[in-house]
Amino acid sequence: MAYKTDIEIAREANKKPIMEIGAKLGIGPEDLVPYGHDKAKVSQSFISSLADKPKGKLVLVTAINPTPAGEGKTTTTVGLGDGLNRIGKKTAVCIREASLGPNFGMKGGAAGGGYAQIVPMEDMNLHFTGDFHAITAAHNLLSAMIDNHIYWGNSLEIDERRVTWKRVLDMNDRALRDVVTSLGGVANGFPRQTGFDITVASEVMAILCLATDLKDLEKRLGDMIVAYRRDRTAIYARDIKADGAMTVLLKDAMQPNLVQTLENNPAFVHGGPFANIAHGCNSVIATTTALKLADFVVTEAGFGADLGAEKFMNIKCRKAGLAPDCVVLVATVRAMKMNGGVAKAELGQENVDAVKSGCANLGRHIGNLKSFGVPVVVAINHFVTDTEAEIQAVKDYVKTQGSEAILSRHWELGSEGSEPLARRVAEIAESGVSQFAPLYKDELSLFSKMETIAKRIYHADEVIADKKIRDQLKAWEEAGYGHLPVCMAKTQYSFTTDPTQRGAPTGHTVPVREVRLSAGAGFVVAVCGEIMTMPGLPSKPAAENICLNDDGQIEGLF
Amino acid sequence: MAYKTDIEIAREANKKPIMEIGAKLGIGPEDLVPYGHDKAKVSQSFISSLADKPKGKLVLVTAINPTPAGEGKTTTTVGLGDGLNRIGKKTAVCIREASLGPNFGMKGGAAGGGYAQIVPMEDMNLHFTGDFHAITAAHNLLSAMIDNHIYWGNSLEIDERRVTWKRVLDMNDRALRDVVTSLGGVANGFPRQTGFDITVASEVMAILCLATDLKDLEKRLGDMIVAYRRDRTAIYARDIKADGAMTVLLKDAMQPNLVQTLENNPAFVHGGPFANIAHGCNSVIATTTALKLADFVVTEAGFGADLGAEKFMNIKCRKAGLAPDCVVLVATVRAMKMNGGVAKAELGQENVDAVKSGCANLGRHIGNLKSFGVPVVVAINHFVTDTEAEIQAVKDYVKTQGSEAILSRHWELGSEGSEPLARRVAEIAESGVSQFAPLYKDELSLFSKMETIAKRIYHADEVIADKKIRDQLKAWEEAGYGHLPVCMAKTQYSFTTDPTQRGAPTGHTVPVREVRLSAGAGFVVAVCGEIMTMPGLPSKPAAENICLNDDGQIEGLF
């Protein structure tokens, strides 16, 4: 049996005008700002008018540690959203926007897959509604204003060696990681070494995704630390007087984007911060807006549950006053087999023993998620090669962990395939059984917060950090930043800091190599291992094969 | 009497839905791609369907050499467009898009002024429909692919010292003019010195504005020279395999943007190349599309007529098969007075003698324009401080030059004020009197083309260039580029290369300091004097005062 590719299915989509999709949520045409006929932003004024409306149920979709087999977290998010709509629950999906740059490196993008996709896929993988370009512009305006301040006399007494604010581009460009600027003589300023990150790594991106409104956005932008003086006191973006103009550049980008699933159900696609040095979730404003318009909101978090769900709970929910009513943990038979030691080429063969021995990673995540007080359902994202016995092995294992696993066939069948999952998720969410609480209190010290996550989520024995790092954390606590949550930047492939350690390891050590203060976003980043904030292109970039064909369709992007 | 500011007038605009504006030109809602309710792109498929339609009349608005008094070229373009619509001629205006970066430097932007403006002014001065961001992304993708090619083995044998393709940002950032990239060790590539230009200086911008369709766009992008080998042979963007992906990034940007005047008449605002190292006109695709939809199209060219109109005629019209039916040369009484030696602070005082003695610059431009075989009308853009005697002095002078000057009061009165100008322009354009021809033939040598412009337009005695430059021109001629037009990069303030020489100087010398080949755009640039392709910010950037006020309106941008 031959299956259609994602792009074939997406091109056959029977899209409805975006105004009709908005109408499903009660948004009038005057409150939608169209971008073409299939994309729109929800107007700020409409969002403001929703303040007193009650919230719907919030469902988080997360996953086991990613394997090369692919888990299908976004696909399941979309499929579950369609399934909930199918059983009569007014549901919106909330996911992140894609970064443009990486699509020109590896074969990229796509929002979901099979019959569980969000469209228009091509626009979403290119400029979409321009949000990331706005973030790039706002970020780089601040950069230019910092060097301009130094150029014109440096009255703030910025130590040129301690400018922490870099520049960004939404492009995989390793040549920009480490640069010297302001060469060429007096007219170009004072030479200094700096660099570029990719746009999604900008603190501005994290702020856009955590800000509750434009006022909050402006305040957070002003709070960002951009440099230090010789006496180590901080210079803020507010001191550079960039916060107002940056807010103006971001005012449209703050409005959530509305698109649709293949089944013409509403999907908000807004914001896309890194899931290592930032919190990796779509915007607070999209999630809260969706919750006021729908009975159910299905959203996802980046990477596996150890990183993405942990940050969703401890950063996004804590800061935005959100609480998930149910968590769906995505797993696949194939991923269990890989965790059980099967090579990728052999995943097509039935191997029940490998499935069983690979379930430990899944079990660890179930337990971790329950520790937040939330009910957990495992979604087995069905692959057509999965056998009955293998599926049953996963179900049996999950039962031993005090949870339940439900097979979901949305990839193949759309909402018809996800209906059983949707029914169970709806039942749990509506039962009110969730008793969500973040893992740690604001008052805990920064280092103790890191230890709490390492011990309770990663099941490590200890966190190690040298004196310089501990002193830095103390200094930030004294400066009033001690109440912030921490944001762990660690490999997504393992509970440890070693990407090759699959399963559910214990007894390991988490070394904190560096700490960073994102004072505007409102978290302290603990860097555990090498974190790349500006990717490079591969030897054969996908861009070489991307083009318009004679029908004006895009080739090679997916 | 108190006049409202431009921004006050713009905010009071009674905008119509963009679909209604499109309908005035016979564009159906399915052929408009909306960006909000007041901006839209005209779809590529609709444009393709117009191929066999006849063209309307083309009117070029140009100006004398700019003075600090301000001439109001765009204001007159918009006012004339409204005036023509008022007298029953179906008319569209075509102007350039504004660059975002400079708006954060000096108090910026605005499209026209008074009651002759295009709206939404704020969007047009910010991200608009994202065209410039798309150009930035396409340009920088090529940059990243060049360094990536070198990184992965450099099979094209690029001489790293001769990479001519830089990077761009739409930002005034002097620190990026001259940089060293790829520092930091093996993983980041081979360090080399390069720089950033502002996006409007990108050859991609010039190409977008000269390409006739997406196929032509892709071909021109591939034709761009990005580097040389040690043997001085050229490396093209096509060799880097970036042309297809760049075209994909630019496919939406190639569609012209439709907005409206304060009087709800259609205006295309599309493209914005530099007017020194490029040709400084809005896109060919916008102009040709407008000509097929309207009876009259009023467009403008950058800077004064010596630069902007010359390039409009010799580059844009030549390449796109266009021919102006009438040229409107904008002058003001104030500018005549400044040319006549009056300081800016004293422009409010009547001074007929100064007006008379300042008219030489105007006369020179009239003669120059006539040498293209086109009829010329002088528009005196009225200022409320102008006296009857001063206005009459300009009119009398223009009559001695075999042309006529018409007072136009569009700034104060909108189309009511520009009706006399519109009537005369319509009469001339419809008379078919224009016998347009470019100033030189394709076959002339590159250096002779420069001499032709210098002698016939600038009224210089000679062009000087050292042997290296003359050899370079010969080498390009041998390589097949001899048929290209030349693009003069010279100060806009004078007919000479010295910005302080006002009036109509003769006997001067034009030194060509450098020549550049824009092989994709299709012209050879002659750099005569210092040309800045990356501006800096002033000591008090406008950005410091730009913010959203409590009503959500933008303050400080205009």
C-alpha cells in the first residue's frame, strides 16, 4: 500500500477562508487581521476584550526523549485537536512557529504529518506573517543603538569588553558566530569581538512568548541586560532607550496567528523560542487567547518531557497562571524498540522483547509528569508497521506505571484515528482531577532549583558547578533575581548530559558549565554541555534543491 | 492659521477596505492577497493574465536638485494622481517602499504630505508587507551558502580574498560596515574581512525592481557575481546553487503592494533600490501592472532629475520597454530662493530677486529632460508662504525655457489643489507628443556612456578615470557586459560631484573613483565620490523617542 507524502496531502487540503475558521471561535472578520486568505492575526483590541471570559481546558502534549525514529509530537497535537473537535468539543491547537533558517539546511519543516497537519505548510516554513523578521529587526535595533551609544561618547560608561547583547539573523550561518565589528577606522566605531545567534535564540523571542500584553512586553524589553560597566553594574535596554522603539517593531508580531488543520479546525501558531536556552513553548498570549475562545486547547512543548514539559510547567504555567488539565505523553513502538537497542534499519521487524526493554524511558517520564500533580495519558502514535503484540506490550507496561496508553491513528486517518484518545483526554480533563503545582517554589535559591530539577526530573545524584558560577548565582540573588525560575540547557536525547545515554539512567552528575541571566524573559539559564545558538549549513544544504517548479509550486522545502 | 501635521491628517484618513480600492482597478477579491484590511498584494496569476492588455499613459515626476527646503516630489506624485482621478482619469500612483532602518535614525518616513499622502503611513514605515525582510533573507542565504561552500572544501576554488558578496541588514548600523567573520576556530570556517550593507543597497533589491516575472527574477539572481577565483574568473550565484531558494524566498515579495491615497485612489508601493549605486525607481512589475489597469500611471524617480530621471529613462524604461508620455519637474519657490543664496531661516520672507537668480538649476533640468524627447511641465509645489510675485517669477522663467509652470496646491487642498496641473498633464500625455528615446545606445562603450551622461546631463567637460578602471571596463566589455547601461553614483545635491555647487555649473570634471558590475541587475555602476551603503545612527537616534502611547498609537516615528 502506497501512502501519500505530507506535502501531497497538504497540497490537496480543502482549506476554508480564514474568516470562517475565526468564526468557529467567535472572532468576527473585523477582529481578524488577514495575511492572505488562509492566515490571520487576532487583533490586540479583540484580545483585550476577552479579559473576563472563563478559560477552557488545557491539554499539554509532550514526549519521551527523542530518538531518530521520530515520535510525532506535533502530529499528535494536531490529531488530538481534530479528534476533540470531532467529538463535539470546541478545540484550538497551539503550536510554535518554525524558524526559517534551518529549512535551508536540512530538509525541513512541516507542521504535523499525514492527515494531522496544519496548513498553509509552505508559508509557515517561510516568512509566515513576519513575526520572526520583526524580532530580528527589534533585536538588531538594540544592537545598533548600543554600538551607537559607545560611538557618540559612551556616557553610560559601557565596558566594551562586556557587551553581552549580540546580533541575530534567522539563518544558519556559522561564519557569523564569532566576529569582530567596527573595523575600518574612526567613522565605524571601536572594534570589538562579538557574534550573531539565530533569531529563535534571542531573548526578545523568549519575551514575546512570555509577555501578557504590549505593556508587559515593553517592560520586559527594558529589563534586559545588554552590557556591564567596569564596576560590573548592569546596563539595561531601558538605559539605551531602545524599549519603546522595539515595542513598536513588535506590536504586530505580538498578535497571535490563526491558521487551520487539514480538517478546518482552528490552530494558533505563534512564537518559537529555543527549548534549551529558553523555555521552548508557543506564546502565552496565544495560549491564553485560545483558552478564552475554545473549550479545549491542545498545546505542545519542545523536545522530551524532561526539558519541554518541565519548562512548560515551571516557567510558562508558573508565570502565566496556567495549569494543564491533562498531559498526553507521546511514544511510538519504534522509539521503544530503538531504546531497546534495535537499529533504525531494523525497526520494521516485529520485536516485542525490544519494545519491552525499551519502555523504561517512557516509564520515567510518566512518573516525572505525575510529580506535577497532573494526570497522564500515553498516546501511542501509530505507525503502519507496528504489530498488535508490540502495541499490547506498550499498553501493558504503561498499566504497570499506573497510567494508560491509547493507540492513536491520526496520521493515517485524521480525527477518525484519534477519536479514542480524544474521548479519554476529554473525560480526564473535564473530571477536574488535575492538581497542578510547579516543582519548586519561587523562594528556593537558584542553585537549589537546579538541584531540584536534576534530582527529581533527571534522577541525577548531584549538580556540580565551580565557585565562579555559584558566586554569580549569589550575586544575582542579591540583585533581586533569586525568585526567578531556572531554565536548563541540556541535551534533549538523554536524562543525563550525555546524549548517548538512553533509557532511564540514575546516579549521574549534572555539571553546570555556565549560567546566564535572561532578566527580561525572567529566568536564569543553566548551561549543562555545549549549546549551539547559531547552527551551520551541511555540506549539501537543502537550499541547493529548493526552487519554484513550472507550476509555481515550491520544490525541495519539505 | 494652524495647519494639521501629516500624521494628524493620516490618522484622520477615511480609509476604504483595500478590496474596494482593488475593485476600482478591476482586481477581484480573489486576485488580491490581503495584508490587514488596508494593504494587499496583487497576485502573480492575475498579473500574468494581463499580458495582452494595452498600456495606459505614463507620467514621471522628478525634481530639481534637492535642497534643505524640501521639494515635495512624492507629495506632488500623490497629489497629481488624485488630481487626475478627480478629472475622471482612472489613475494609479506608483512609488517606492521605505527602508525601515533609517526611520530609527532621523525623524523619518511618510509617503507624501499634507492632503496628498498615501496610507497606512505607519505600516509603510515599518514592516509593511515584509518585502524588505524577504530581500534581507534571500541576500543573506546566499552569503551563508558562499561561506558554507568554502567551509566544506571550496570545490569552486573561490579566492577568499575576492568574495564581493557581503551581507545586509535593514538597519543603520555603522559597526557592521567592516567586520571580520568566521573567527573562533575550525568549526566556524576561515576568517576573512567583509561587511554589511543596508538592505536597499543589495543587488537583490535592484533585481526585484527590474525583473519582469519570477523566471526573469531567478535568471537574474543566478547571474549575480559573488566572488572571483585566483585566475580572476567569476563565480556566480548560480554556481553556489542559491538562485532557486532565493527565488522561493522572494516569490511573495515580487507581487506589487496596493494601498490607497487619502482620497481613496489606488497606489502601488513596491521596491526601493538605492538611487546612487542602483537605479532608484519602484519595481517594473508594479509600473507595468498599473499601466495595464489604469488610464494613467504617475510614478517618481529618486533624488533630482540628473540622477533619478536619467536612470529612470536610461535604465528602467530602456530595460522594461517603457516610455513616459509626460514628465513633471517639481520645484518650489523656497528651493529657488535657496539656490539664489537665501538661508533656510529666511525663506519665509519675500525675495523675488533671489527666486529669479536661483532658477538656473531648474532651467538646466528642463533642458536635460527635453533631450530625452519628452514634454516637461514644471509643478510649483505650493507653500503657504509663497507670494504671488515669487510664483510669477518662476512661471516667467520657465516660459523662457520653452516650458510652462503650474502652481499646485495639493498639500493644502488635495486634488482640488492639483486639478490645474492634472488637466495640463492629461492634455499633454494624451496628445501623443512624447518622442522618448534613451540618451545613448546599448552599443556605445561603457566609458563613452559615462561620458555621455556627464557631458549631456551634468554639463561637465570630461570624465576622468585611472587606467585600472578603464582596463576593468574593457575586461567587462570583452566578457559580454558592454551592452549594459551605466548607473552613476554621485551626490544628489549638485550637477557636479561636489555637493556644495548649486545652480547650473559648467566646465567641471567627473572623476570615476571605482566601477562595479551588477551583472544580475544589469548595469555597471560608476562611483563618483564617496557613497555610503551602510548608514549610521545620529547621536540622538529617533528610536529613543519612538514608542506606543496609551492609545496604542505610534509616537515619534514621523
